[in-house]
Amino acid sequence: MAETSFLSTKQGRKLAYHRTEGIGPWVVFLGGLKSDMEGTKAVFLEEWARREGRAFLRFDYSGHGESSGTFTNGCIGDWAEDTAAAVAELTQGPLVPVGSSMGGWQALLLARAQPERMAGLVTIAAAPDFTEDGYWASFSDVQKQMLEDVGHVELPSDYMEPYVITKRMIADGRQQLVLRDPLDLPFPVRFLQGTADTAVSLETAVRLLEHATGPDMQLRLVKDADHRFSDGPCLGLMIDTLNEVLTAADSKRDQ
């Protein structure tokens, strides 16, 4: 496996990444909260990109994986800055982000900030606005007071050690919301969602589909798939969906 490279950002962060040269548009994998670029989907996509000669980038947000910083010091806005820095410095031309969970929110933020570079978009169990609609909305009065007094609360996770949710993450999340204002996605968009996902609800997936606008947008549900979306059939669907978006993007560009 290729050695990890590092990008220094203007915010003073050091982002770990793996970059594969190839035919554009650049496919950029955006991972989930507390995930990293060594996850099953990220590595599977890289292997696909190498076989197909496609340009591909995977990286770790600050406080994740091999990148600098600690998770508890980060927030959605910081990771959006990381994403913007990575695509600015490490890719050229059109982009097709593949965003998983929190990475789906990051992909939507990127699309809103840089629509001119977007050739298409794929999300997997996208979790837009989860700091507000998931965490804050479900906090008890005791937890809200703890957030104010202590600065953080701990939440259990089905997949790893508890999440430490900070007051800064909640406050910053309110500045990054994408489901309150118009969200125009004028390019091929595919949202993938498992029906057995216990982290992101079907209601969230449908809300995103109904809220966003665009000429070529679909939500695809996979019966009994969980939040990881990493078994053989799910990975195959991810690749098939990505190829469909890339084909549509290429066709639109040739018109």
C-alpha cells in the first residue's frame, strides 16, 4: 500500500491523504464522524479507481485517523474547511464527492460552496444537520445543562466508544445547516440508504430528498442494510451508482 501523504492547511492542520491520478471527474470520498480513510468503503473505492484509471482522493479530517488534532476539538465547520482545502490542493476540475454519513453533510456543504466544480454527487446514509436535529433535539434538559456547564456530553455509539459531543460542535453545527434554506443540486445526485440503519433514519433520507432541488435526483433504499453499508451487495451498489453518476456527468459535459 502506498505511503500516506500529508497536506498542511492555512488553518495549521496536517491532513493525511491518499491520492490516485486518473481520468476525471475526481471522485472524493468523504468519511463519517470518527471514521477514517482506511474504512471499507474508502479503500474499496480506491481499488476500483485504480482498476478503472479514475482520479480518486481519500483523506482524514483533522482529529480523525492519521491527521493532526483531536476529535473533541473539532466541529462540522472545521471539517468543511479541511474538505475545501483537500479538494483545492489535491484535485483539479470537476468533482463527484461520495459522502458517507457525516460525509454526506460535508458533500452537501461542498456542493453549496462550490457548485461550479460539482459534476455529480453520491451519498450513503447522509446525515445532514444531525448536530441539531439528532443530538440537540434528543438531549434531555439535564444533558443540555451539562453541555452548558461542563462543555460536553457523552453519547453511546453502536459502532465504537462513546461520542463526546461538545458545546462548540452544537453551536457550530447551527452555522452549517443545509435543510433550512434552499439546497439546489443541479447535477446527477443519488442518495443511498439502508432500511436497517439505526444511526440515520429513513425520515432523514426522505427529508433530504424532498428538500433538495435538482433535475436528476434519486433516493435508493436497500432493505436490511445497516449504517455501515459495507457488505458485498452494498459495495457493489455503491460502485454501480457511482458509475451511473459519472456516465451522466460525462454525457452532460459532452452536450
